[in-house]
Amino acid sequence: MTWQPDPEWTPLTAGTGQATGGVWRTPSGVVVKRLVPGVVDPRHHAYWERQVLVAESGIVARTAGLRAPACLGVERDADGITLRTAEVAPAAWAPEVLAAALGRFAACSVVEPAWGARNILRDRLTTVERRGGWASLGADPTITELWNRRGVALEVLHGLPRVPTHGDAHPVNLLGRDADDVIAIDWEQFGLGPVGFDLGYLLLATGAPLDALLESFTAEYAGPGAVRCGAVLVAAYTGVSRAAWAVGRPGAEEHLEGLGQLGGVLAEAVRYVS
């Protein structure tokens, strides 16, 4: 019999990962996420079972800064996996407070699991290359230089300290509050990544000044030079890739406007790869 959600469950809009087959809230306040088979490489950023493994293992159940909601049950069947977690009440967060929480999370000691994501940006740039690179954005010299030196950027990131990384540190995922720490959802891309990776995503999502975010992050994690390098490179390559993908699609204006606001970050990224 094919798995189906209970008709009494309320569909939620959250959860757009490649393996997500739907997210619902039960009348008792439990969040149910359905995962469907997809990418099977346990190191790929979109490995389909990772969210379940994060929940079952408890690897980020008690980490400082960021932690996962309580796992209430996992059910596996022939067609996928059903994950039940505690509902997370949304909290209001200033970008700088989120940056500080990410800094505390990065400072945690976490043993890398065999299924943790690695090389998220490398995987994503490989996909971008298959789609024609950044050609849709024209011949801007800064963007062209970054694209041509993407291999150097990946090597620079590879040389940075590897720290616990949520992998999609957008405020929509940095949802709930537990004292000064964040209850985060959607751990599909969790792993050990280059320091500054999560901060780069937060920079793109909030548009807050890099220096302010960096100050908050490094108040909790020593090493501002490495953090800045990681954040700048991740924000630059991710932001340009998103804009290139958006050209010709609905909503492209938002991505292109965001790219226009990244001028200083792109110029700094060029210096890191030159």
C-alpha cells in the first residue's frame, strides 16, 4: 500500500529539499516530514537520508549555538522514510544574533559522521558548469575572473578549518529559540565544512553588513581571517550562481538586484583567488 499522509494533517510550506516529499503538522503539534529516495552518495549535499540520520543520531541535539528539534520517531518503508519531530515555534532574530549563534555552533567539537555533507560548493558548481556556467550574466570582468578561477577558490576553501556546518543557514531554517541558541530545521546539508560557510549563506539571505556579522561570529569563534575568507568566497560563488540560474525565470529581478548589492564581496573574493 502506497504511503499517504493522514487527512487530518495540515500541510506546511516548509521543506523544499530534493528528497522532501511533503511536510505536515498533526493535530497534536508534531511535524511530519516525508523523505523520498534520491541522491544515494552519502557525501553529496543532497543525500536523501541525511535529515533522518541527523535526527536519529542526535549529533546536533545538544550542540551550542544551533541544535535540531527533538526527534519523535522514524518509520521506514519500501517507498521512503517518515520523520517526526517536535514542532518549533518561530522566533524573531536579528542577523547579528544569528551570526553569533553560528559562531558558537562552529566552535563545537563534532565528530564527522560517514554521511555528513562534504564539498557542497564544489558539488553545486559542478551542476552550474553542466548548465553553461555563468554565461547568462554576460561578460562582466569580475564575474568572469571568479568563474575562471573557481578551482582556486575551491582549493582555498579546502584549506580552511572544517567546522560543524548547517549547510543552509537561511533565517527560514534558523527558526526557533532555546535561550540564546537557535532551534534549526532542515538539516539536509549538515556536515563539517569550511569555516565561514554558514555565515556566507546568512550574508546572502539577510543583506546585513559583512563586518557586523563577522564581529558577532568571531566573538564566539576565534579566527576572523579564515572566517571572513570562507564567508566571502561562499557568498560570492553562491550569489552569482543563483543570479545566473534565475535569468529568464520568474523572480529573476530579486536575484539580480541581490547580485548588484554584492559588488564589494565579489571584489574581495577576486583578491582571495588571485
